[in-house]
Amino acid sequence: MPTLTDLVRDYTDLTDADLEWLHALVSDWQLLADLSFADLLLWVPLRSPDALPADAGPRRRDPGVPGAVHGWVAIAQMRPTTGPTAYPEDLVGKIVRTGRRGLIDVAWRERRIVREGDPEWGSGIPVREESIPVRRGVKLLGIIQRSTNLSSARTPSRLELTYLQSASDLAQMISEGRFPIPGEEPNLVRSPRVGDGLIRLDRAGRVAYASPNAQSAYRRLGFPADLVGESLGAVTNRLCDTGEPLEEALTAVLSGRAPREVEVETRGSVMQLRTIPLVVGGTRIGAIVLCRDVTELRWRDRELMTKDATIREIHHRVKNNLQTVAALLRLQARRLQIPEGRAALDEAVRRVGSIAIVHETLSMTPDELIDFDDIADRVIMMAGEVSTPETRVIPKRTGSFGVLPAEVATPLAMALTELLQNALEHGLSNRFGTLEVVAHRYEQDAERLTVVVSDDGVGLPADFDVESTESLGLQIVRTLIVGELGGRLDFRRRPSGGTEVVVDVPIVQERSGPPRP
């Protein structure tokens, strides 16, 4: 299905500023659909009659009027969560000729909301159609078709009457270019919806109506009485009076004078509030306040923050402990008089150090994902520092490892350390040469990472077999890459001389056992 941006750019003459306005409208028009108990369909005029398909209806004679509309394209659709839909099928991308949607043509021509007309029965159910002009400043951008399914029509309750009146006011604001509200701050990640709780304020900021859910939310904050007739700003300020300075704009926001989203907390409860001032005909007539109890959500957020901080602290302590182990091994190596024993302890120090680098990085990230390029560079630098003076090789990296999960990063760092050290000790021992690490990521059935460690040293022995090698380092590499990560490991001779080791591992690891809590 094409996006709103695609349809606007392919079929219309609307500018980027117009497109941004339509995006802001569509991001917030679930509110209008729910208050109206109606489906919404956004139509914009076609730039040319050439875009009309053969089945768009009979061709009408071009009126010859500058700016005449030849047809319409539907660029967005919204269904209500508060009532039955009138259009279960998807209509985005539909193109119709002028005259096929009479109320839309009238609303565009007369630049006003059109509610005339008897219900339509085209789909077997009665549907009341209305058309709302969408304006940005003085420019008309399109028409919202509001379609209400009347199959379950009944005498509306006080709540439904308040919803419908609020929807009427919002529709008028859209036709006057006052909604979406220019300069309004971005909404929170999950703004309150109509069903969460709605409060209707009059011009003075007093509650004219509060839905049952809104009333319940304020009871949880500690206000047991009926909200109707109360000043919402004053009530909320009293409930949140903890002796600390309150935000100065809170009263203004909850009195309906400013559009904004805020959160208030008291008595262990947290409530999210969104205020939408209603300005019709240039006069502020009141406001809609949507409220939602987010106590449980915020409690979970805090639990997750505490858990994340604990995990980072654990990684930090593991790193410190590993560094302590490495220091002890280093001290023990200095006391040994046996060269083989000292070399074995030096290798252990490098292995512990590579794991410590991963835990140090994890202690500074908010999740279990790591930018591995920094780790690879540190491992490469560490290998270069411990190489013998006779080797005179500076390893380098080409390409990017990208972001890797911790369960891949730890074994990969250790395997990379072993491969670099093996190349320096055996392939490039006592000679000049080059040592390069090349990383490449690609996507096929699953995302994978390929790492090539190559040198121009003496090359592999004629009888080399990684399966039967007695080298502890290469046995560790094979266990980590093939056994733990489920990857592939290939040692090969370079045509120009030297050795090339190819490591290919899946980045997304299949977990065994129950999922982590």
C-alpha cells in the first residue's frame, strides 16, 4: 500500500509544507474519528486528469475554470474505536473523478463543512456522509470525508452528546486551519485517547463534563467528589501540592488556555493529561482534556530503569574483577622462570583482557547491544602492543562490524584476539608484514557477519588441519565460532602468500530454554 507521502508526491501539486501539515493532521485524527463515531477519509485534488484511471467514472466536461479539480485521490483513512466502521475495506490510493463524491466537490467549491444529504445505502447499511475542508492558513489542501455507520443508531447519552459536540468543534477548527494546532509541542509516545478519559472545559476552565473514566482517574489521585463545576487547574494543583514548587504553566494548561501534554503524580498514582484548546471563529470556547492513568506503566518503566542500572553495574564489576585477575596473572608471569609457563600466562592475560573490554563497553550502554567497531579496534591495538619488537607489524581494520548483541560480541572478541595473536606469533614472527581485519555485514535469510583476518606471512603448513590442530588458541577459536555461535571457520592460503582466516557468524542468535525475564 502506498504511503501518504508517495500519494501526495505522485498525484498532487502540494508543497512540502502542505505535506508536513497533512502528516500532523493524520497523526492526530484518531481523536476526531473517535469523537465522531465515524470513519475518516482524506481526499486531495489530482494535479492532472491524466492520473484518472479508466474505471474512475464517466469523463465530465472540463469546466475550464483555473484551479478546477479533475478528480480526487484518497491519501489516508482512519476507523473509529468507539463505534462500528462504515468502510471495512481499505480505500487509500482510490482515485475518483469529480462528481462521483458530490459533498466533497461542494465542500471544496464553497470552502465550508457540508452536512446536507440523506444517508447513503450503497453498501447495505445507512451511512451519513459529511465533508470537512482541510485548510493551512488561507490555502485549501483537501477534504475529510466523515462517514458514520447508522446501523446501530439510538438516542445518544450525555457522554455521546459531549463527544459529538467536541467533534463538531474540532471539525470547525480543521476547516479554519486551527487544527492541528500550529506550534504545538510533539505528543508523548502514547498520548491519552478518548476512551481513556475525557473532560470538557468551558471558557473559564471549569469542568462542564467528565467521562466516567476521567472521574475514576481523579478519584485515584485523591479527589472523591464530582468534577463538574470545578476548576480543573485548581483541583489538580491542590492534589499535587507536596510543598515543592509546581510548574508555573500547569494551571494555564489545565485551564484550557494552552495546548500541551503533562503528567501529574500524587498519592502513588500518575496521570497523563493532554489539553486541546477549542478555538472556533477566532474565539476560545473551552477545551478538551484527555486523561489516562499511567501508574502501572510508569512503575514498570522505573522497574526497567532499575534493572538496566543493575545490569550495567554488574558488567562494571565483572570488568573490574577480570582486570584484577589479569593483573594477578601478569604478576605471576613475571615471577616464573620457565619461558613456556610465562608465555601461557601471557596468553591467559590477553584472553581475559578481551572479555573485560566487552564488559566495560556493556557497562556504559543502556541495553545488551554493542558497537563492536570500538571493541575490535581495542583488541587490534592490544595485539599490536604485545607483538615482539622484531615483528614490527601494525594491524589495521577495514569495514564495519556494526552493532552486535552481547552474546555474539563476547565470543567474537575472544576469537579475534586469538586469531590476531596466532598470526603475529606464527605467520609474522621476526619479520615485516601486514595484518588486516576486514569486516562485512550482509542480509540474506538472516543477518550475518563475515570477518576476514589476513596476513602476508609464511603461510600455513602443508599438513595443517584446523580439526586436529594442537594449538590451544585455534581450538578456542573453533569452539567459540563453530560451537557457540553456530558459524563457519575457514583457513586458507593466500595466492600472494600468507594466510587468510574467514569467520562467518549469524548475528541473531537462537536462544534455547525459556526467554529472559
